[in-house]
Amino acid sequence: MTWSILARDPATGTLGAAVATRFFAVGALAIHVEGGVAALATQALINPMYAVHGMPRLRAGEAPQAVIDGLLAEDAGRDHRQIHVLDAQGRIAAHTGAACVAWCGSVHGTEVSVAGNMLAGPAVVQATLDAFAAASGTMADRLLTALEAGEAAGGDRRGKQSAALKIATRDPYPDLDIRTDDHPDPLRELRRLHAVAQERFAIFRRFLAGADSPCGVFDRTVINAAVERDGWPRRGA
């Protein structure tokens, strides 16, 4: 019922994930990203515990394939699950259960993985992969472009309802975490939310406490000056 893309920028180490589906609030449980660790997506009949148990193992440096093998071994519903993982070293592993609804499967390239189920056909994941490889701009721009290409190739065969995007660089929480939970054109809405984030949030995010700054910057004069200097003008709702 879903397709997702996980990617890593080899130049910066930025990790990102994006997902779209004809189901409510896919961003709540499907995609997980932690800076310097990994991006993980659980879909088909989602098992939220894959992230709960899998991310600590990835944080400890375990290889994605070993993590997936361990998760599946403990899950009697494994044949109904789909999961793929891309870690901070660029290693990729994926599983599509035998009972997942067709079309289902995955493809990957260099430091990018795409997986989906209940799709219009294999062209969806291939178009998503190809569009990401050809796209330019930020990680968020490229992920959105990739999902839009997958949608144009047929997307979820039932239609569209929700989408989500997460980006992480160095911290255990995302730099950007946006989603549209119930919308007639969720990818278009996700693009709008991404643009809104550039007005103030993206600048504000730079000053939050994180792995290399345990207290962050709390001088409002500095923060407000950066927003005034770097924020985008709002381009309408």
C-alpha cells in the first residue's frame, strides 16, 4: 500500500527518507531517520517494533542485513512485511514478504533504496530511483522529485492520501520532519510544507542543541538576525 525511498548524500552524510501511500498518516510509523546512524522504512503490514528494535542495533554498528534478518526471525508475520534499511556507511538491505500484495518489490542504486507494495507496477519504484539519481538540489528536493516521478508512473494503485519526509544530518532527531496525513494531493502539500519550513523553521533548527552543541544557541538576537537574513519570503498558502 506504500512506496518509500531512503537515500544518503555521500558528500555530507545526510540521510533522508520519504514515503507516499493511499493510507492515513503514513509518516507516523513508516519512516525513521537518525543522523549518523541509518534510515529505515517499515511498510505493507507495518511492524512499528522494527524501528524500536532495529535502530539501536544500527546505532551500535550492526550491518543492515543482519538487523533485518534478526527482526524477521522474531516476527511470525514476516511474510506480510516489507522493510528496507540504508545505514550511515551506505549499506542497503531489503525484505519483501511473500504475502505482500502485488505489485511489490524493491530496487536500489548507490546509497539509495526504493521499495513498495500494492503499487501500479514495477515502473513506480524504478521511476522513483531514476528520478532521484537525475535530480539536483537539496536532499529534500531530490526525495520529493523522486516520489513525484513514482506517482506519475502510477504510484499506489488505490490512489493517494498521505506522504511524509524526514531528513537528518548529525543529530539523533531529524533536521526536517514533515508530513501530510490526509490530503487529496499529498505530495503537492508536502512540497508546500517544505517551502514553509524554509521561511523560519530551517534557520531556527540550526541553533538547537545537538550532538556537537549540547546547549545550542539561545541568544534570541542571534537567532532572529539569522531568520531575518536567511529566511525565505512566504509565497502564499
